[in-house]
Amino acid sequence: MKKTDFSISDVSETMLITLYARAKESISRDPIIKDPKAVEMIEIIKKEMAGSDNPIHKKILKDKYNPKLAVTMSLRSRRFDQYVADFLSKFPRGTVINLGCGLDTRFYRIDNGTVIWYDIDFPEVIELRKRFMEENSRHFFIGNSILSPEWIAKVKTGGPYLILAEGVFMYLTETDVKELLHRIQSELDLAEIVCEVTNRYWVNKMNNPWMKWKFRRQLGMTGGAVFSFGIPDSRYFEGWNPKYVFLDEWTYFDDHENKLGWFNLFSSIGVLRKAQWTVHYSIRNSR
């Protein structure tokens, strides 16, 4: 593979897909989300990806992703935006912790002037973020694995906390997710978490050669980016700890978005309606 400025892990490279999706939807007719910063960033990045033989880079450069990808990812981003807006309406000086932030630009869309915000991802991802975004007195970058215990000491503001995990948990193992939630529950007071999850049924299918081929063909995703963790239902985490309390859920079909077109037919089929969806929990501290 040709060396480029984007020689990062397979999982981290998927952040370019979400950036591309938000940018593409932003310049569409009646956009679901408006993210001018994503548009600006993807144009610069595309110039630097020119000549790369990385499958994800090539699909972005040639605009080969299914148009529905921009729709679904933008619906997800808009819903996460709304979760943050709802949280800040209750706690204007609250703290938002964005796990596996990638090149997310949510702070610039949602900033209310008082929120404390932490974007956390691998050091190489944070270095890339710094090319396009700057920290300030309320917006901080932490270059660390979200599975490391080190970052949590840096985000202790006293809360309340809203933790975001958009497109993250499916790449972890169940043990990883258990340990991460336990660390949050043990260390942070008054926490809520919003996380995208994948149906265990589909995760189990990921080891199938046909499914790997499909991911490679449709998304350019290789072995390092295949999903590892799935849950059977929205209340699954409640079985891990009585202090994890399910609040609500959201699927891509709940907004009845016309741009989904025939995808809306999946809304009546349970295993497709919740192939990937979002759950919202409160996590009570043990003290």
C-alpha cells in the first residue's frame, strides 16, 4: 500500500467514511445535517489521498459509496446532536465526553458557550484533528485509547457527564465494553451514556467469508475493522450491573426520513430495524 498522510489503523480509517458522509449530505438538497467544517476538511483530505490504493480512500475519491450511507450516517449524527442538546438544556455547564471522536465536529454544531467538552481518540487521530481544529478553554483533545484508564482522571469536572460512543462499541470486545462501563460507573458521578450498538445476530455473521467480502466491497473495510461486539436487545447492559439504567433507544427508521427511500421497508423487520441502533443509559456511581 502506498504511503500517505493517513497511515493509521483500519478502525481509525473508518472515521474518514463518516466525515465523507456528513460532508456529502451537507451539500445535498434539503440536507439532514449541515456540517460546513466537514465539507472543508474532506476537500483538503481528498487532495492528500490522491494516488492512494487504500480501499476507503479510493471509494471516497471516486464517490463510490452508496448514497444511502450519507443519509444513515447523517441521521445518526443528527440524533446524537439532539441527545447533546437535550442534555445541555438540563445541564448547561455539563461535561460531554466524546469517545473515539475521529474527525467529529459536533462541538462546533452544539456549543452553548458553557459546556466542557473532551474529544478522545488514538494519538495519531488527535494529531490529525489538530490540523483542522483547535482546543480552547472548554474544548480539549486527549490522545489516548478509550480503553486506557489514564484518560478518565483528565475529564473529572464534577459533572454531570454525557458520554458519547458513536460508531465505537462494535469494534471492541464484550470484555472491553464491560471494563469501560465499569470504569465510568466507578469514577464519574451523574453520568449518562449514548452509544451506538450492533445486533449480535449480525456480529456473529461477520466471520462469514461472504459478509467479509460484502464489507470489503461496500465500505472498503478490511479485517481490522470487522465488528466484534453485539447485543441482543436494548436492555442488555442492565444485566451487567443494576446501576446501569436503560432510558431510551433510537433507530434509523424512527425519524421517518424520506431520503431513506426503500430502506424504510426494513422498519417492520426486527432484525433489520435494529441491525444497528442507539441506546441511552444512565450510569449511577457506586459511592
